[in-house]
Amino acid sequence: MDALEAIFTRRSVRKFTNKPIEEEKLRQILEAAMSGPSCVNARDWAFVVVTEKEKLRQMAQANGRPAQPLKEAAAGILVCGDLQRAFGPAPEYWVIDGAIAAQNICLSAQAMGIGSVWLGTWPQMDRVENQRRLFDLPETVTPHSIIALGYPAGESAAPRESRYEEDRVHWEKW
Ligand SMILES: Cc1cc2nc3c(=O)[nH]c(=O)nc-3n(C[C@H](O)[C@H](O)[C@H](O)COP(=O)(O)O)c2cc1C
């Protein structure tokens, strides 16, 4: 699958089979996460990869009801910002760098036939603090988002129509 096909066919997948994700595929997904652009190439992220069922359940609970797909996922990746590595004059870029890493996780998974759903964490600080506590994260590491991953079950990966909207685009001038 090429990059455009992965972008255009990706949908959030919230139902997964029991099949585990092969370790080499998880590593490729993590390599993709670390292959995106980041402000001044700070690569100011860190990842917690979870495959144990009980820990996935705890992560789901810590993020509240919208994170329930994690309970049946084969893996969950907690994308974090590592503020010690962030760009000094404007450390807030960590949020953008984390989002790019998270999207690369979703797209690389799609390219391998693995479903994903992004579970929003930052800036909902109750979720951020819950995940921080669950994983006993260092003070300088902030949870950004969770990506639940697994082989898709049922019809959750149905294709969608183009989202292109001409009136959102302003050529040359507004
Ligand atoms: C920042 C962010 C937070 C999200 N949080 C959740 C979530 O907590 N639970 C969930 O099921 N989906 C979540 N999603 C997935 C969106 O609901 C989904 O991307 C959107 O409805 C578009 O559908 P699609 O991904 O199938 O194109 C989130 C997506 C983003 C980008």
C-alpha cells in the first residue's frame, strides 16, 4: 500500500480480533512514529507500548469511556512528550511533534493492515494525570495521546467517501 492509499483508506477502528500484533510490526510502527518531522529535530517524544490485557484495561479506565476500544485492542501506545528534549525557546512545539508521531503510528499501521484509533488524552488534564500515575512517568514526561491497535474485526474498517471540500481551500488569496 502506498502512502496516499494509507491516508485515504484509514478509518478509526474500534473493534479488534484476538490476534496479537507481531513484534517486528510493532517495531516498524514505532520507527514510523519516530520518522516524522519535529521542531528543530528535537524528537521530543517517548512511547509506552502495552500489550498486557490487564494494563490495557487500566489504561482504558484511566482515559474514561471514550477509550473503551483499548480493552479489546492487541496493543496500546501511549505517546508522550519528553519536555527535557523540547525546543527551549518554544517548548509547546512538543504537542505538535507528538501529534505527528501519533498520526504516523495510525498511517503505518494502516499500511500493514492493522487498525487503529486515536484516543485523546492531552489537554484533558485528568486523563493526563491518570496516565502519568498509572505508568509512574518522570515529571518531565507528559502523556499526549493513546493509539489503540489491533487487527480489525467486523465492519469497523469500512471505506469512506472523500472529505475534500473545495470551499476550505483558498488559492493564492483568501
Ligand atoms: C485528538 C483526537 C482525539 C480522539 N479521541 C478519541 C477517543 O477518545 N475515542 C474514540 O473512540 N475516538 C477518538 N478519536 C477518533 C475520532 O473520533 C475520529 O478520528 C473521527 O471521528 C474521524 O473518523 P475516522 O478516524 O474514521 O476518519 C480521536 C481523534 C483525535 C484526532
